Amino acid sequence: MAKINTADVGFEKQIWNAADVLRGSMDASEYKHVVLGLIFLKYISDRFEQKYQELVEEGYDMQEDKDEYTAENIFFVPQQARWEIIAKSAHTPEIGKVIDNAMVLIESENQRLKGVLPKNFARPELDKEKLGNVVDLFTNINMKEHGDSKDILGRTYEYCLSMFASAEGKNAGEFYTPSCIVRTLVEVLKPYHGRVFDPACGSGGMFVQSAKFIERHQGKINDISVFGQEYNPTTWKMAQMNLAIRGIEADLGEYNADSFLNDRHSTLKADFVIANPPKSFIQRESKYSIAC
């Protein structure tokens, strides 16, 4: 796997190292859903809480009005799914059930997330004491010391994806392409505006880099429309979370599907089509440890 540029990932690495205590004997393929799920849950909670406090300060008693949040593309978090409830339950035997219930409640209030969030935190093999310690980690971090909440959690999500890809080796090609390769493809295509389509989108890295490209050139994320498709159901869910945490609106189809056998965007006329290069190319480049 390609080397990771760690020059600007101090905070992300701290999160990774701290959360890594939870892994134990779990395979990377299983462990990643626990960590990424918690990162996403914390992101949703932070964004909701920020808007909640703004509404409280306005004094119109609108802080429980779902429309106030959806109007600004903020996911609504029901009361029993809010981070303060999870934090209070961190060191109880029920912490896994509390997190699973939070995921169910959030999905029930947000159509875009239906069937996407992980709900396997209560399973017996997941050490609840260690899970509580990771919840404490996310509770105590001060996001504002490290940047905008959305930005820092997005970077942490992306960093953890790269670390899981490194741990899983050759199988990681199903969900992750080294960022240096993705950025090169985006720089060649220059998707300033229009419809961007990835027929094998993995965890959505191509779209994240496209958004970054637009930001570097003083554009707006709304200048592009994102369309994608992914065959693997677990990876499809990861993509939905990855893009949501970045604030990127995307149409990845109603469900996972094979682009060749079940095209979910058959009428789309895309301006840019961007896709993962053949896995053999990535493996060959990784052999020589190209730095990203």
C-alpha cells in the first residue's frame, strides 16, 4: 500500500491510535465499521448541537423543529440518539445497545441515511469497556482547537479509511484508492462544474477529491452534481457516510448494484466520468511505495 503523507495528520493520528485500543482480535474489515460509525455519529451530533444552540439563542423555541435543520442540510438527531445520552452510557453494559438504538432513530428521521448506518455495536464479541473508552475519547476532544468540526471529522474519516486500507492489503481495492492516484485523475479531468459520475465509486474518494479540487480553485461545491454506483453493499454504505460527513450531496442509487448488470443511472448524461484504475495498476504502484 502506498505510503501516507503524515505531515498534516497529527490530530487524525491521535484519534486513530486512541481508537485502536478497541480492536483487540477483530479483523480490520470488521473493526473499520465500528470506528467509522462512531466518527460519523459524532459528526452528526456536533453539527446538530451547533445548530441547536443557535436556535436556543434566537429564543423562538424552534430547537426541536426538524425543518430548521433539514433546511440547512443538517441531519436531525432525535433526543434519545444525541451524544449526551451516549456519553452518559459509556461505562454501562448497555452502551452497545444505546449506540445501536441511536443509529436506528437517526435513520428513522433522515431519509438519506435509511439502511446506511452500522447497527452492530451490541454484539457480544465487542468489548464494551473498550467501546466506552472510545466514546469517552470522542466526548472529550475539542474539535474547535483543530479546525472546523466538519473538516476535522472529514479528515479523520479519510485518514482512518487509508489506515484500514493499509491493514487489509490487496482486498482494500474494493473500497479505497490511494489519494495521490485519485487526486491525479481529478487534476487531469478538471471537473470545475457539471455532472460527475463514478460507476465503481468505492467509498467515494473520487468525489471527495473533486470537491477539494473545486475549493482549491475558488469554486463552490454546488457547481457539480455527483452520481455514483457501487456493487458491494458494505462499501456503498461507507460511501454514503463519507460523502455525508463532507457535506457532499450525491446520488449513489437507491441501493448497491453492478454498473454493468443493473445500471442505476441509465439516462444520465455525465460531463465527467471518473473511475478507479485497474487493481493491478494500484498493486504495482504500491509495490514501489509511491508517497501520497
